[in-house]
Amino acid sequence: MATVVVSEWIDSAAEARLRAVHRVVGHPALHADRAELFAALADAGGWLVRNQTLVDRDAIEAAPHLRVVGRVGVGLDTIDVAALRERGVVVSWAPGTNAVSVAEYVMGAMLAHARRFAAASEHVHAGGWDRQAFMGRELHGRTLGIVGLGDIGARLARRARAFGMRVLASDPAVHDASAAVQEYDVELVDLDTLLAGSDVVSLHAPLVAATRHLVGAEALERMRPTALLVNTARGGLVDEAALARALRAGTIGGAVLDVRATEPPGRDDALAGCPNLILTPHVAGVTIDSNTRASHHAVDEVLRVLRGERARTEAPR
């Protein structure tokens, strides 16, 4: 029996499966107390994390017996994968488990913006009934620009095409013969063309040095003044100060941000009070359904490695 640390929340049934085999320690807020976390890691053979746990060299050094880290989700920017591999620790992730949830979130964000759900609801709650003031726009015939045509981007393209949207995509790793491009009639273009030609720009790129502040002042200037920016990927893809200026100046139609550069944002948040902005607390990929899939997948992987077997979904190098 090994000790497995769970430093964030996971599906209760998945955790019960883990407890049936190993000693489980931790609680949903363990990631926030580094001293308590390091103490728990002293005997850990396995470690389950989401995106709030910082798996850096200090944490890794606190876990001398660690054999496997299971990521309940897909983002790896909070995990020092190279340092773990140096120690011979297996890093597993859960690709695809939240893709449907994120794609549906973006469709919902586009509909909410186009049909002005929030403003119309507030108006009626206040006693109003001005139908003309809240005429929205259809998605049909509009152009969606997808930055990053991976699993989530491809699922989003499929749904957007079902709504009658034109779909552009920018992704240096994708070519014209790819399945997503061919099956969903996606037009591959460079980023500048996508920004200038899209009614909605949805970000699905990883956060690396080359993509940090991918959408900054210059990119925002290239976008249509009526365009909507949706970010469900990583907060660092967007220069939030530049976006705040654009929203307040009315040079962009609006934004929906599920992820932020700092989570949660502090009191000096540049975006606080900006018009035409919807903010959600990093929940695009978190539904009851996706949490169940990702939690069980991560538990399966941790159990597999602790049994001496190979992980099926090792994180990319």
C-alpha cells in the first residue's frame, strides 16, 4: 500500500476507488498551504493534482518516494515535467476528458454575447420589457476564428459548422490534409488573417514562451470592432491590461474569459468593471461529466503505475 496525496478536489467515486487500494491523504485546499503539502508529500508514492497545484522543484524535492503524478485535466504549465522526469517520476495527464465541455462552453459564450442574455435578463428583472433594445445577432453566417486546432478546437469547429458558421483556424502544427480541416471545412490561415476576418476569436493554444500575450495591443487592433474574444485556454495568452483598454475604448465588441493570468485575480485587477465582459472562474472544462471522466482517468493511471505497469497517457515531452 502506497500513500497518495490528493491536493485538489476530484470526483468522490474516483477517490473512493483510490482509497480502496492505497492510503489517501489531502483535501481540496491542500495546494494552497505549501508547508502542509510538503509534509504530506514526504511519504507519497503518488500525487493527484489539478491546475492550482504548483508542482515545482521544491515540491518534487519534498517527495523523495514519488513515482507518479496524475493530472486531473490537460494543462501542464503548473507542472515541471522535466524535473519530474529527471527523478524518474511518471507524469500522466487526461487528454480529451474535458474537450466536449470546453467546446460547449464556447458555443454558449457566443450565443450569450450574440443574444445579449445577461443584459436582457437584468433589464427584465428590473421591470423592463423593451424588446427592440435587446435584438441580438445570429451566429449563422458569422465567422469563427479558432487559434489552436487541437482536440478542443476541432470539436468546436464541428459545432460551429452545425450552426452555419464559417470557420477559420490558425495552428502551425496543422496542415490542409488534416482530418479536422477536411471533415469540418475549416480554412487554415495565418494569425493576422484570422484576427482581421473573424467575428469571434476563440483561443485554444498552449501557454509557452512564444504564445504568452499572443493577444496583445497589436492583435486587438487587428480585430473587428464588433468582434468577441473568448479565452478558455490559459490566461497568459492575453495581455489583460491591453484588453481592458480595448474594452473601455469600445474598440472590441466584447470578451468572455474563463481563465486569467493570475487565478484568482487580485484587487488590482485591470479588467474589473470593464464593459461587455463576462468572467467565469476557470469552469469551461469543469462539468459533472468531465470531472467524472478526468478523475477516473487520473486515478486509473496512478493505480496502474503504482502496480508497476506503464501509464497509458504520459504527458508530452
